[in-house]
Amino acid sequence: MARLKITQVRSTIHRKEPQKRTIKALGLGKLHRTVVHNDTPQIRGMVRAVCHLVTVEEVD
């Protein structure tokens, strides 16, 4: 199964509460923190909601 490496590159200060909760649910919360998740439709949807705050790379 493919994996996604997600890194937070922008702050959640002055962002709406749902975006803050999505970042927290992804396991992020501080700048330049990186997590790896399985590539599922749920994770893709969460990443799409905060795409302006994170960078995403595919990992084998």
C-alpha cells in the first residue's frame, strides 16, 4: 500500500477551527513536523482540506 509523507509548512494561527482540528487529527501541530500515513481516501480528504498548510510526498 502506498504511503504519504505529510509535513506542516504553515502555521494554524488565524485559521478556522475545523482546519486546526484537521491538522491535529493528522498528527501535526508544529511547523516542520512530519508524519507518514497510509494513502486512504480519508487521509486524502483531510490533506485536501488543509493543502495550503502542508506538503505531501508519496513514499514507497
